[in-house]
Amino acid sequence: MSVDSLFTQPGLYGVTGALAIGIGVYGLIVRPHLVRKIIAVNMVGSGVFLLFGAVADRAAPGPGGDPVPHAMIITGIVVALSATALAATLTLRLSRETGRTALPPEPEDPAVQDKES
Amino acid sequence: MTAALDAITVVFVLAGCFFFLAGNVGLLRFPDTLTRLHALTKADNLGLGLVVIGLMPRMDHPLSALKLLLVWALGMLAAATVGQLIARSVLRRGLPIWKGPQ
Amino acid sequence: MPGVVWGPDVGSGLLALAVVLPVAGALLILPLGRHAERVPHLLFMAGLVLATAIAYHVWIGGVLTAAIGGWPAPLGIVLRADGLSAVMLLTTALVLVPVGIFAAGEFQPRTADGRESRAGLLFWPLMMGVWAGLNGTFLSNDLFNIYVALELLTLAAVPLVTLEGKAGTLAAALRYLLFALLGSLLYMLGAALLYGTHGTLDLTLLADRVRDDASALIAAALMTAGLLAKTAMFPLHLWLPPAHGGAPAAASAILSALVVKASFYLVVRLWFDLFPSLLDDTGATVLGLFGAAAILSGSVLALRQARLKLLVAYSTLAQLGYLFLMFPLAGGGTEAQPWTAGAWSGGIFHAVSHAFAKASLFLGAGILVQGIGHDRIADLRGAARSLPMVIAAFGLSGLSLMGLPPSGGFIAKWLLLTTAMASGRWGWAVVMFAGGLLAATYVFRVLNRAMATPEQPLRLVQPVHQSRQLAVLFLALVSVLLGLVPAIPFELLQIGGGLSTVEGFR
Amino acid sequence: MTAFPLLDPALCFVILTTAVLAVAIRTVFAAVVSFIVFGLLMAIAWVRLGAVDVALTEAAIGAGLTGVLLLSTVARIAKHRADRGDDVPILEGPEPDPAPTDPLPGLATQSLAIVLSAAVAAALVAAVALLPVPAPGLVAEVGSRLSETGVESPVTAVLLAYRGYDTLLEIVVLLFALLGVWSLTADARWGGQPGLRHLARPDGVMAYLGRLLPPIGLLVGVYLFWIGGYRPGGAFQAGTVLAAVWLLAVMAGLVPIPKVSGIRLRLALVIGPAVFLAIGLAGYPLHGAFLGYPPAIAKVLIILIEAGLTISIATILGLLVAGAPEERPS
């Protein structure tokens, strides 16, 4: 364990990524509005990518870096956008059909389900 | 030679930063949307232009310097258009407009 | 590299085709639009042939590997098929063919007035996407590539839930999507840490390099937590019943039978191949406790459901629980008493037999909805007389859920039980007995109603085509057949499995 | 880097501040704006980490397109609310969070969330500290075989040669996101046009911009696509720019948005993955493996793939922003 490594440039961005993930997880749990939840998931995603980018920078500091993680992060960003688009459209549809912009509380009551079919 | 170019860069970039700062102060302090727009677009366009001029001598190829100019031009175009659209929307919605100090 | 495919190693060349085929299918169906009617069925049949061919090559030649583009690991991505991959591939293909036949009665790309139908068209490329994601996951030997395959799986599976356009399914789909997304991000985070520690994401290379230390533990915990969310394992399970219970029957069958198994499959790969030392740890016990909680709570909730489709969905939660009992049961063995083998084989066998049983149950529930207009368990009287094949299939699949002979579920639970008892861990055995009893209660509750004689004969509101009923029966029969001839799948499963599978069935 | 020792800490601080804002700020609209700022700052962080390719992608897709999607979602939700008569338009009044119907989590959930997120963050910080020195990586391996790929940019070599299979699946993921969005169309509207309205008056500034910018945007897009073989850039960045130009032209009322049932549109959607797949299969006879490129023609093949991808990516991204069909087919 080397605490010193946290104070290098990649270490700093790695920690920033870690904290962004924490903030995102908190927002995902606590915020009911679905657009907020989508933002929170994207925040977690950005944190994951940043942490991965710090890993890439450690392998080859300076311009360039390790291109393998970079390519993966680019793929990850596009995948995150795909998921965001689907989630946003689902949210929109939910708001139009029900007027709600949040998920209902845990759907355990079968009667609720029965009404729907 | 390099020292002179460095001096140009430092002076212009710092000047550009000043206008960015001014624009943001205006955004925070001005009373209504239209005046804020005014502060933001004017100062940012000028700030961006000065930063671009400051960076141009540092490019290793004249073509790259031209690309920087293109960035400025596109930035101004975008700012002008968005400014127009926001201002129009302010008028259309009848949002409050500042009429001078009461 | 040239000549690899056309030479003696035909089997390796086939691996990439298992992903290419469904992707090409989706790309073909989309522009064909309403003219795409027959394409999916041809592809499903081709997929079955392909999966059989891959399994055959694994059977005769052992583990298959193929470096995509000729770039070997760690630079490139390697596809790898061992016995476990081959079994999962075959299971997927064997479930998809009857589900495709069943779905053809419901999803037609062309509407009655000759236009293109939204759900009728989109159902098929979405199925192809699920299929590509599954095959991609089962064959890939690269952790990041698996992440992309899992996302493909999610993005194709979620729209299936809402395909019928019912407002009630929107919230379920969103909850499913959010859980799945967070799950994949946690998984990817673990992968990033592994890359930072070992400089590769290739499973085979990693297996040599991973040490039993704190950084491996953090990576394993993150990846496992993410995959548990995607598998709908207790306590991250609440998204599953509304999503699986609300989707169209054919989609529910695929989601419950196959999609949740992909992330389970990965947990198995990680724990047995990458972090085997974790099996002796408290972590394995925690997974087992989650499994036990899932068995008991899922079964009790299934008992309380008024609708058949939801009962079946909650039963999925319970049955997924058994899968996670294999982790604590596999640990603590010695060379003289290899608990690992029995637990591993039992767990995998359960995943496979549950796939067939659950697909049959969901399709059967779909037929009931079509035939008698609802799936309220209380009003099922006379169903056995009107739709005998469906109720028979329900009974046969029920055997697997309860773990009664002769069924695949019996073999699986018997393996897990004997491992638990042989190693003297009675607690897990008690949970399994209790789960079996509860399953018997909810299965018989449905059968009892369906076999009862109604006051007036039940009239079908809509005729049910013979082929759809046969599809349901076929799946149920496979789940039983697995219990009658378990030796063949077991031998296949053991190929290339390393320490985990030795001494499996015998 | 040493000239401004505080630059990186300051940037990280601002990134985290915008992250907190995006979660904590009062209105949803403001949260979206905070998230966009967060994304742009992330792009700067990527430049600091020497990952210019990622910076371009983050700015264009992570902050730009995601931001547009979220903003239009918030605006359309507000429109639904206004149609129902239970709220005010979005730019003037805050979108309430929670809305009157949305339940807030209890104190127990909130404490759990704090504990959980803090634990995750702490474990990750520890994991970062535990990373080994010297750091392993694949820099040397990527460089040593670069000549066989025919491209000069290492990231492009990874994306389209070494790990081209990832990229193939990625474009398929993007396509399925669009199918998912389309699947949420009401049945009666299937086959119609997506719900992007053009808002421009024919002589307005928007229409003017819509006429002025497309040629420049087209040029930038093609440039980004071409430069990808040598330096940062490539199909995804180019596709994003082209999609933006297309949407601008649509919003300016210059070109109609196509119906989702059109055969030419469908072909544009699948051409990228189809070309990719076809070249991949040709790899069997040409180079003995799926996606194998013979070094002699590797560059041509990669350019072909990128060209197809650029078309499909631009089409898919544009349609993702446009949303599900809302106009009835005529």
C-alpha cells in the first residue's frame, strides 16, 4: 500500500474518479426523479472511466498513455450514451402515460400488477 | 525571438482571461437575462479571440494556426445564434426585462 | 496465421460465427421489414446446427480457442469454448428454437392489412440481439469484451419487456435497466482494477497472474456485486418479478431462462477460474446465505401470487437461489474429498435444467392467457381438459422446480444435497429441502386448480395453434430428459474445466 | 506540468464540485446543466491525462449528446405536465423534484446510501493506492505491431484492428439502443416521423445558421473521419459532428426528418455494421481468422469500415436525439 501514489497526477485523477463514483451511487439511491437517476448512473460511469484512465496514465505518463484502456473508454462512453438514450425515452413515455417521473415504491402488491393486465 | 513570442502569448492569453472573467462576473451580477447575455457573449467572444491570438504563435504549423482561427469563428457564430435564440425566447415568454435602476 | 480456419482446426473458426449469425440476422431483418417473416426461424435452426457443431468439436477435440483477427492475447481478444461454454451455447440454441416457433403466433412483421407491425417486426431483431449478447458472453475470454456483450444483452432485453406497449411495464423496464446498468459499471470497475494490476483482461492470462491479495478482493467484490444485480440475486432482486412477469410470454421465457444465466455464468467463471481461493472464504458463505434467502423468500412470495405469470417469475428468484449455494458448498474440500466437483456440476446442471423448465412454464402461462383469456390461478378450473398439453408440460417442468425424479432439477439438487451432506454442512441441506417443499406447494396449487372439474366446461376464447402447444411440451420434455440421460451433458461439461469439474457425476 | 502544480488539483476540485451540484442542486434542469459542465470538465481532465481521443469523445458524446438528450427529456416532460395542466414550462419555473406524485426515500434509505457510497469510494481509493509500481500495460505491444494495421494512431489501431471485435459489438449496441427507443412508439404512429419539430421561422437566425453551418460541419466531419488513421479522431467523433449538422438542418426546417419505415434510412442504419461484418468474414479466407486483415490491404479495409461506421453512427445518433416516432404515417 502506498499512500504516496495517491498524490501523483494519475493518483489524483484516480481518487477523483473514485469520489465521483461515490457521489453517483448516492444520487442513484436517494434521488427519486428518473432524470436524476440517469444522471447519477452517467456520473458513476464517468468515474469508472476516469479511474480506468488514471490506470492507463500510470502505464505511460504524459501524452499518449496506454491506448488499450483509452479505446475501451471510448467504447464505454458510446455504450453509456446508448443506455442513456433508452432510459430517457422510457422516462419520457412513463411521464406521458402516468404523469410520474419516479419509479413507484417496490412493486410487490400483486393487485397493482393485476390492474395492469 | 522565442522570448518575444512568449511575451505575446502571455499578454494576449492573460488579456483573454480577463474578458472571460469579466463576462462571468456579468453573468452573475447583472439583473436580467438580456444584460447577462450581453455580458456573456461579448466578453467571451473577445476573450476567446484574444486567447486564440495568444496561442497562434505557438503552433508548429501555419495550418494549425488557421484551425485555431476557425475555432474562434465557429465559437462566435454559435454564441451569436444562441444569444439571439435565448433573447427571442425571453421576449416571447414575456419574462421580466430590466428597465434601469429604480 | 493463415490456414487456421481451413486447416484441421475448423472448430475454432466456428466460434466467431456464433456471434456473427445473430448480428447478421438483426441487420437483415431491419431493412427487410415486413418481408422478414421466415428469416428468424431459418437463423434459429442454423444457430442450433452451429451450436451443435461447436459442442461436437469441443467433445472430440477439447477446448477451442480462436484469436480474433489473428491478434493473440493480451493485445487482442481471444474466444474460448470449453465444456461449460458449449453447454450454455447449446442450451441457448435449444431454448430459442421452440420459443421462436411459439412467438411466430404472436409477432408477425406484417399486420393483417399488409403494413409493417411495430412489435411484430422489432421482436425479432431484439431476440437476435439477446442471442448475440448471450453467445458473446459465453464465448469471450476477455473481461472488457464481456462487458460490451453484457450491455448488448441488456439493451436488447429491456425493450422486450415493454414491447406490448402496456403502461404498467414501463416502470418495470426502467428499474431493470437501472439495475443492469449499475451492475455492468461495477463489473467494468473491477475489470479496470484488474487491468491496472496485471496489464491484461484475458481470463487465461489473468488466472495465472491474480494473487490472493487485497486488490484482487476489491476487484472480485465489485464484479460480483455488479453481476448479482444483473442476475437478480437477493438482496438486489426486486426488479425481476415485475419485468419478467409483465413482458410478453416469449420474452419472459428468454429473460428468465437465459438472460439472468449469463451474469450467473460469469460469476462462476470468476469465482472458480479467477479467484478460486475465495471459495474457502467467508465471501462464499455470504453468497450462499443470499442464495438461501432467495430460495425461501422467492418461494414464499411465489405462493402468494394470484397470477400464474407472476408466480412463475417469483419462482425464478427462488430457483436462482439454488445456483448460489454452489459457492459455499464448493469450498472447504480437500483432495481426498473434492466437494468442489459435486457442487460445481450441480449448480451448472441446475442452471441448464431450470432454463428449459422455466421457458416452458412462461410459454405455458402465455398460452393460458391466449386460450382462456387470463392467468388468474383461482379461475383455472378445467384448463387441463381444454389445454391438456400445456398443463402436462406444467407438471413436467414443475418436477424440475421441486427437484423430483426424473428431471434435470432432481439430478442438480441431488448433487448439491449429497455434497452438503457428505461435507456435513446440514444447514444448506435443510434450506434445499424447505425450498423443494415450498416449490411443491406452489406447483400443486396450480395443478390442483387446473385439474379440477369446473361447473361449466371451460370455453377457449381463442383457439391455440398446435405448434405453440408442442413448443411448450418440447421444452418441458427436455427438462425431464436431462434427468434421464445426464451422463452426456456431464461429460461435455467437464471438458477444460480444470480443477472444478473433476469427479463431477460419478 | 510542473509550471502549474495546482492545475490538476484545482481541476479535480471543480469536477467534484459540479458532480455534487448535479446530485444536490434543487431543480432537475439545473442538475442536467451541472452534469453537462461536469462532462466538459472531464474532457479537460482527459487532455491532462494525455488521452486526446477520449477527450474528443467525452466532449462530443459524454457531455454534448448526452446533455442534449437529457435537456430535451426534461423539456418534453415539462410539456407533458403543461398539457396535463399541472405545471409550468421548464425554463421559467423549476421542474419540481420530486414531482407531486414522486415519493421521497426515508431517513433509513438516506443513511444507507451515505454509508454505501462512502464505503465504495473508500474501497476504490484504497484500490488505487494498491496499484503496483511499475504499472503494467500494453503500450509496447500496441506499438510493436502497429505497422501490420496500416494506421498510425495507436487508439485507432486498438479500436479497429486489435480489438475491432469490441467496436463491432459497440456499434451493434448503439443500433439496439435506437431499436429500443423506436420500440416505445405507439402502434398507430409506427412508420411515421420522429418527434423532432422544426422550430425555425423561415427567415430567422436559426434557418440562417442551418444554411451556413452544414458545409463547414460536413468538412469538419470528413476531416475527423480521415485524420483518425493518424491522430486523434475517427468514426465516432466524425459521426457525432455529422449527426449534429444533420439535426441542425432538420431543426432549421431545411431537410425533413425521414420516416422510420423508409428503406434508405434502414440501409443507412445497418451499412456500418454490415460492412464491418462482411470484412470480418472475408478475414477467414484472407487472413485465416475472423476480422483478420492482410497487412498489405489493412489500411484500405480499415478506411472502408470507418466510412461505413461514420454513416451509420451519424444516422443512429441523430435519430436517438430525435426520439421515438410521434407523427402518424401519412
